[in-house]
Amino acid sequence: MRTSRRVVLALLAVLLLVGAAVAVVRFEAVDRIRERVAPEPSPGCIADDPTSSGCVTPATLAAYEAVTARFAGGLVESTCWSEHAWNPSSDHPEGRACDFFPTRYGTFATGDDLTEGWAIAQYLRDEAAELDVRYVIWQGRIWYRGAFFADADGGWGRPYDGGGVYDAEDATGGHYDHVHVSIRR
Ligand SMILES: [Zn+2]
């Protein structure tokens, strides 16, 4: 009698532990999916863009400030808001994107500039959760945060084809002169 009671109690304890573990994993997964599918809504393009007369979202401003503070010495130019009239799907007119130029506009980054560009791209990738990064484009590759194949094929995103808007062979179109970052909100 005593032994069978002990067995029942042990079984109950195991069930409780398994149930708790399942709950933790499930809720964490649900949170992650929710965050990925429907992040906190954007408060909109309400902050002054330090690089233009336009606006940026608060999260974009924070990312801009983080990158420029860290890579100040190696950046030739940075631009966030722009009208981007030729590309209606761009995040720039929404104030949710910035371009960081480690080299002169229209030139292919080489040497130290190329190294600097990779450092910026890698920083945005490493800090993607913190900075609310949606994707990064650099050196003809696009890295999507959370994408299933984000790190496949050479370890840095997927080849970037210009999305039908840019000439991916071009220094600017293929993002060989600047690191583009899109922010989620
Ligand atoms: Zn851009």
C-alpha cells in the first residue's frame, strides 16, 4: 500500500514537471512567434531625422545613433529618411531604414572600407534583437532576422537580386558601397 502510494506520488511529480516544462517551452515559442509576426506597432515617423529634413521612427533613430556612435571614424556618410520615389516599397520614406556608407557613394568598398562595412553589417546582425532590425543588405547579400535560411549559403544571408528595383551589379544597387538596415517599427 505504502509502496503504491509512493509510485503514484512519484508519477504525479513527474507529470507536474513535464507539464511545467511543456508550458515554459510553449509560452516562450508563442511569444517568439508573436514577436516575429506582429511586433509592437510603430509609433510612426515622429522623430527628426538627423540626416535630412525628414523623419524617422524612434527605433530607427536609436539604431542610427548606435551605429554612428560606434563607427563614427569609419563612416563617410549616413542617410535615413528619403523620398525614394523610384521604390514605393522602400522603408526609407517611412523612416524605418538607414544607409551607412563606409566608402564613397557609387564606389565598390575595398580594403579598410570593406572591412568597416562588414563590421557594421555584423554589428547590426549581432544586435538585431536589441535594435529591432528587420533585415540588412550588404555586398550583394540580404540577411533577414529570424529567417529560416538566414545563415545558409556562405553564412551571411542570401544573395540579393535587387528586388526588381535595383541593378544588383551596380555599386549602390547591389549595396557594395553602403550597408542598408531596415528596422521593424
Ligand atoms: Zn537603403
